[in-house]
Amino acid sequence: AQSVTQPDIHITVSEGASLELRCNYSYGATPYLFWYVQSPGQGLQLLLKYFSGDTLVQGIKGFEAEFKRSQSSFNLRKPSVHWSDAAEYFCAVGAVSGGYNKLIFGAGTRLAVHP
Amino acid sequence: NAGVTQTPKFQVLKTGQSMTLQCAQDMNHNSMYWYRQDPGMGLRLIYYSASEGTTDKGEVPNGYNVSRLNKREFSLRLESAAPSQTSVYFCASSGAGVQPQHFGDGTRLSIL
């Protein structure tokens, strides 16, 4: 069965520090992978997606993610965190199933940024 | 540039009351979805509509019904609300194939 694990529930970093959020997935075929961000009181906004090709994917707001098939991982990174990056981050694996676009979400990682 | 619009944004119900959550998208997407979000559990799919005229159950459909009114609109109904349905509800839409889903801002529902 498809599943997504985000091992870190909460992460705190200092502004200007680098960030890596972990995501591991379980999926039988080549996965389609997504990272979404949710600011307080808001919906989910797509940060980036991986469908195929280059395993290093660039997204919005200076984020990038690397797909590693051998580790079943799709970790999200940012070289220098800004206070406005404080939010909850969700990794998701997608597939077309029964004619619809199915997404399985991880439980999320809440990021706090210290000044 | 509205994207996915959900109404209402907040609602408080008493146990046993009924309510319909509304969702509309202006991106001409075929597929629409309803999720609930609970702390520590990510988003769980309640119902989806792959195309106009079709609806199917997701992971947690019990206690809910849906209607795909037309291509733009997809509503979620709670016939007899229960405290366990206190949650944040998100509507989403997507185009054909494996495409990102676009989310509304959510409806925060409390059932007393």
C-alpha cells in the first residue's frame, strides 16, 4: 500500500540556517511526489513536484527537493531559512487510480523559525 | 484569480444538526476532492469526483455525502453532525492525469 512518512513532527531552526525536512514513501511503481506548505489558517500551497527526469527539483520560495529512489526519499531543503517560512509542510505521493488523481499525504512537519 | 473557493470559512454546529459545505473552482478542472485535516494525521480523503456526474468514496466517507452539482461545484453534506466530525475541511481540484491538486482555504467546523 502507498504511504508517506515524515519522521519529524516539529523542527525549530534559526533564521538564516539551512533546513532539511525528511520524507520517505512507500509505492510500488515510479512515484509522483509533491511538497506542499500550509501557513496558519490557510490552505495548502504547492512548493514543488517530481514526476520524472532530473532528481533535483527546484520549487518556489527558494526550496528544492531531491528524489532518491534507493532510499525511497524525497527530502525538502532550503539553504537559508526566513522567518516567513514558519509553517507546516506536507509531503505527498500521487498516482492515477480509478480515473482520478490520488494523493496520499504524510502527517506533516511543523517548522518554527527563531530570530 | 480565485482558484478554489470554499464557504463558509467557520461554522459551529450542535450534535445532530445538518450542514452543507460549498466548494467551487474556476480552473476548468475535471476532478474535485474533499479532505479533512486533523492534528497529526495529515489530510484524509473523504470523497472525490473524477469528473462531472461521478462521485466515489475515499478513505473516511462515513457520515458524509457529496454532490457534484456541475463541473465547477462540489458540495459536502453532513446529515447528522457528530463531535468526531470536528475538523478542518479542505476542497481541492485537479486537471487530468497526475497533476497537482489546488486547495481552497478550508472550512473550520466545530460540533458541540
